[in-house]
Amino acid sequence: MKFLSTLLLGCLCFTAVQAQKGATKNDPDAKKLLDAVSAKFKTYKSVQSNFVLKIENAAGKNLGTKAGKVFMKGSKYRISFPGQEVYSDGSNVWTHDVPSKEVTITKLDAGSSSITPQKLFTNFYDKDFYYKMNDAEKIGAVMMKVIELTPTDKTKPFHKVLLYVSNNTIVSTKIFEKTGNRYTYSTSLLKPNLPIAETTFVFDAKKNPGVEVVDLR
């Protein structure tokens, strides 16, 4: 379950580190769309959304699916899915493994290397990726704009990421690992600017009696 939590965060966003200078492969049309996505997200005071994480092998066989919810407010977030809850108040991260009745507390790195769901929707693309527009694709009844990302760091475990964009919102992200596995993170019922209590982003031990707390801060 701890692996799944790490994987989910990786699908929600990609680690932003020092930008590589001299990148000349970026598509200005892709840049324009990504900037529009970022600008729209930054107008939201809070976001609540459902998500589905689907894992496939190279042959397209479904290896597993997880559904849940994500809440974001400023630098705070909470990810909820069966068997696990991840909370962050912007300073600390609580990872609650429900079946094992254990919660691990770590310090959130405030620097640019930290992984948070918010970074998917903001300017992560200027840090670690080359980007270009692909042909539009129809998913269900919706025609999606498609942006292809290629990591500048070739030691990354994945070699390609596809972003599916509708109405200046990323609705699906597909990560292609070098092993052949594919991870697709899709959002639905995105609701911006709803009131979200601050307690949503903090693990409450009183409401979870019997849970072992492992503090690694």
C-alpha cells in the first residue's frame, strides 16, 4: 500500500527539479496550452475531484484500478482511496495505511523537489520536460487536446507522458514506464472553490483509535 501511495502521487504530478538550460525542443502551441491550464488552476481557492488510477502492462492488460478523491486548498492536500489516506497541511505529510493500522508522518520538503498534487496543474512542465502537441483524440464523447511530455533526465523510470486536456483542464494523465507498464490517472467531477475545512488536511489520531504512529520528522 505504501508503494501504491507513492505511485499515485507520481501520477498526480511529476517531481520538479532544476530546469535544464538550453532546451530547444519545446512546442510553442503546447506551451500556450500548458500556461492556460496553469493560469486557470491558480484562480481556484480550493479543488475537490474524483479520480481513477488504472495500471496496464505493455500488452494493454489491466493490472489494477483504484478510485478515490483528492482535495486541494492552497499548499494543502488530501488523497483518499480504498485502504489508504494521505494528508498534508503544507508542512507535514501523514500516510495512513488503513489495513495495517499505521500512520507515518514525514516532513514535506518545501523546496521545488517536493511532490504535491498541485504541481500537476501549475508550472511543473517548465522544469523537467520537453513538450509538444500531438493530434487530438476523442475520449468518449469529448475531443481532447493531447500534449506529449518527454523527460529531460533520461534516468527517469518513464520515457513519455501524455496529458489529455479539455476546456483548459487536465482530465487525464498517462505515464509510459520503460518497463512497458502504463499508468493512467483520470479525474472527474472536478469542483472548484467549495468550502473545505482545515481539518480535512490533518490526520486525527482521536478519530482513529488503535493506530500506530511512526513519526519520521
